Amino acid sequence: MSSKQIVLTAGTELFGHRDRSAVDRHWAPDFRQHSALGADGPDGLRAAVERLPEDFRIDLLRVLEDGDMVAVHCVYHGFGPDPMVAVDVFRVQDGLIAEHWDALAPLPGGPAGTHRIDGPRQVTGHERTAANKDLVTEWVHERLLGADRDALEELARDPRYVEHGPATGTGLTRRAVHRVLGDGDFVLTVTEGLLDDDDGAERGDPVTAGCYDLWRVADGRIVEHWEVCQPVPERLPHDNGFF
């Protein structure tokens, strides 16, 4: 199976069918966890699954495969009263899931929530993967880092551009790139940023955030953007770090 097929099969068996034995079939014995949702290793994953409510489900939106890396843009239902939009990144090694990162954010209801996740889902233009990764990587380094708002406003001047990110109200400044994955016309960048509240209330110190930005490229231009940004918890249930 491809890396993408391994991740989707594992997710269906464990989270869809609630088959706990899927951990033994699809996850490496030395599985390394970076999520804030569970402890390290297969035992940490089993414990996290045991805590899930019966009505928990995952709605897949977009899936990217880049070699041994797979990124899944999805919506989680059942963590709380409101759904959560998420990006999960998996590293596959020797046919098993060896490592996992993620970021989650509340998904608003109504048209605002729909807009946050709608748009094209099918990956096309596989022959342009390398060129699109290079384009987005260069743009992020040269324009987005340290100048988020101005850079996104510049993109918005293109009438074809569609912004799916949240409305203004948070101050976010991306500072460093940790990962770039590409599959056809979609490119995912994982950046580390500083996040503060910009709603007019008294603000404390900015907090570190993990920003998972999904870009769609058409005709050599960035034309669409989705994002999931999560503050990095002060404490994680493992020693592997968030990034």
C-alpha cells in the first residue's frame, strides 16, 4: 500500500470501526507522538482512543501524500459541543505509522464554518508538485514570515484568490518554517508563530502557536488558503515537542 493508503486504512479501522487491534497492525512499536492529545507510543494511542466518546467521528476533507509523509485536512466531531477543524501529519516507515503531528481549532457554526472548510478537495496536477512546492516555499520565506497580514492582503488582490482563514481578531505572526509538503496543486506549510489576542481587550504576552497552512496553486499563483493554528500547550503528555 502507498503511504496514503496505510494512513487512511489505519484511521478507518481504529477510529471508524473502533478496532483497537489496528494499533498493532498499522502503528510502529516505537511510534513517536507530537500531538497534545495523547502520550507517546502505541500505549498512549490506545489510551487516547479509549477516552473518545461513542459518537466521535472524523470527516475527511483533503488528503496529501508526499513520499513517506501524509497530511489529512479534516473535521473532528465529538471532542466537545462544537466540531474541530484539524490537520494531521503522519510519517510512514516500513509500512507502519512511525510519527504524528497535528493542530486543531474550533470550527464555527453556520456559513462561517462552512466557508472555513469548503472549496476543491480533489488533488490534481501531480506533475506540478515540485514546482508548486518551490513557489510556496519561496513565497512563505520571502513574504509571509514576519508580515502575515500584509502578505495575505497582497494575495487577496488577485480576484481568483479565496481566503478560508478565520476573520480578523487574532494577531498572528509566523516566524519559522518547520515543514513543507506538496501533492499536485496543494501545498502544506507548517510554521511556528506568535499569537496574541487583537480584539481590543487587555493582552498578555504572545504565545507560541503551530500554524498549518494549506495553499492551492493554479497557473503559477497561490489562489486559495486554509489554515489551522493552535497555541502550543505549556505541557505536553510526552517529551517529543510539538513540532
